[in-house]
Amino acid sequence: MKKDKVFIIAEAGVNHNGSIDTAKKLIDIAAACGADAVKFQTFKAESLVSINAQKAQYQLNTTSHDESHLEMIKSLELDLADHKILIKECHEKKIMFLSSPFDIESINLLIKLKLNIFKIPSGEITNLPYLYTIGKLNRNLILSTGMSNITEIKNALDVLIKSGTSKQKITILHCNTEYPTPFHDVNLKAMTTIAKVFDIKYGYSDHTLGIHIPIAAVAMGASIIEKHFTIDKNMSGPDHKASLEPSELKKMIASIRDIEIALGDGIKQPSKSEFKNTQIARKSIVAKIFIKKGNAFTDENITTKRPGNGISPMLWNKVINQKAIKNFYPDDLIEI
């Protein structure tokens, strides 16, 4: 992650539907679209979900009612061999592999795979044993904050820092976990609130439909953007409908890169491209009527007009009452 470049995570999540071939296609798409990283989800179903756990409403809307939450999660599980295949594919496509571990067993699996960046999903922000385990690693951490308030974020940060991770290695992502998130619930200003309260690097994990909200987040200073994507929104599975298709992902990334460049360095000065327009668009002090040599310049005989290659109108008061050094005809640039 570079300080002057937005780190864009293409969230494959579980949109592979349990198929390694589909997962590899998702990696290929993310790389081709210009994402910095492609992220999956690492979990052991039995460690993540109890037999009594219910599906979220959006999952009920997009998956079979005959399938339990545990059964759904189990069908989307990736084992160690799967991870190695996907990491190899990422290496070949020159894109970073990331994954969110959802339990301590999965943290340990990703440690074995030597990941340098760990993404903490929103659901684990109140899981002290989990946070302590991941905090001890002193790795670069990305903390999603869906469903949380400022106090819960503070508590999670305290655990991570006290267990061994420096604050400089943590980036907090504002997030809303409704799939898709209604625009009136995005509350994008909360992202900068997080930055001010904790004096910490910040970004945005988006679950809205479309691409304009993450682009707005970049304009507001987000250093990381995470967005779900899929091969086809009509595929079966819990997250496809709230994900971007390849053409949308490509457009979002291109737009973010444009905004990133347009933000500039914050120093207000003429740009190289506009400097040539200065003389054309600005004005100079010129003769309003014929002025005879030796006559004084007055408000009645001088005015301001383009081009701007003469005396600046900002020197008007200096010019007034001075004597004309020669005859000036209408529209002549005044000289003193």
C-alpha cells in the first residue's frame, strides 16, 4: 500500500460459489480491471456458524430456504490446498492475494501462507479472543466497522494495539453490512469522523449498488476502497446481486484513478496546463479614450480589458493620477 495511491481491493468473497475454477476467473478479472488486490474469505464453517444460526434477510432473498446458514457456509469453504492454488494464480497475474479470516483457526491458516496484510471483517469487531490473536501478529491490519459505533471501534483498537500491533499499521474502513446498502444508510461522513476521532488511516468498504459512492469516498480521502464483484449478478449465491460485474469494476477503478490524480498535492497555484491562459483570460489597464501625452490617468480615461499582458488592474490606484508618457489611443495598453 502506497501513501499516494488508493489501495483498491476487489472483493471476490464467496462469489466463487465453492468452485476453484470460478475463483481463478475472479482473480483474472480483478487483475485485468486494475485492482491492487483480490480478496477472498477464509473460514472453517463449524468454527464460524452454529447449527442454530439464521441467515440474514439478504441471504434468504438470494439462496434456498431449504439450506441452513451452516450448510450455505460449508458449501463456500476454501481449504489449505485451495488457498495455495489461488495464491499461485494471483502471483502469476501480478495481483495481491488477500483473505478475511473469520475464526482463529483461519488466522493460523493465513499465517502459514505468510500473508502480510490481514483484513478483519465487521462481524469480528467485538470478538476479543479473535482480535487478541490477530493483534499479536503486528502485521498490517484493515479493520471493517460495519454495525459498530465509536465505542466499539475504540475497544477493538485498544485490543489490537495492546496485544502488539502499532496504530500506524492499522487502517479502519467505514462500512455498512446491509447488502445492498440503501444510500440513506451509507453515512459517508462517518468515515472522516473515524479519522478525526482516532487520528488513523481510513478507507471505505462499500455494499451499495453502483460505483459512485466509493468514488465519493476517494474524494473524501479514503486510502483503501473495497468493493464486491462477480462474474455475473444472476449467479446463485448470497452476494452476487450486490456485487459489480466486470465492466462496472473496471469503470470504478478507472474513475478512482482519475479522482486520485485530480486530488493533487493541495497547493493552490496555476497548473502547467492553464498557465498559458493567463494572458488570454485576465485583463490589463488600457486606454478608454484618446489620452494625450502629459495628461493624467483618471477613472474616466482608462479601463480594464483583455489581454492580460499589460499592467495588472490590481495596480489601478498606482496608475491613477500619473502622467501619460506618450499619446495613448483607445484599447492601447497603458504604460507608466
